[in-house]
Amino acid sequence: MQTHIVQIGNSRGVILPADMLRQMGLQQKSVVNVSMMDDTIVISRQPREGWAAAAQKAHEEGGDGLLMPDILEDEKLEDWQW
């Protein structure tokens, strides 16, 4: 894909196609990493940090249970008429 560098305020930027962003799972205001490899600019997704540790802590503190009870847990579905 060929594009042009555009002025954005006092900076410069490149417009990325919406389908390309969608394929990468990026949205407006997504955090990305911008780096250089030789003469190439690389834009990559910034993985969410700290989620695994937060989930582990929630589990240890008992904060990862169901928010609502499982209402079908004790239902006898075989008694239902379909």
C-alpha cells in the first residue's frame, strides 16, 4: 500500500486504512509501539500489561466468581417441551 505523510497539527502522520486497523484489532486511541528497523518504521500493538497479575490476584481474593447465579444449573431440561 502506498500513502503520503500528512500534517497533523505541528506533527506529521500517516493515514492507515480502517480495514487494516480492524485486522490488527486497533481502534482510535489504541496504544501502539512505534520503532525503527534499519530504514523501516514498524507500528505494532501494545499488549495490555498487568492483566495476568490482576486476574491472579482477583482469583486469590475470591473476586472471580459469577456475578449472577447460573439460573439453569438445577433445571430439568428434559421436562421442557420444544
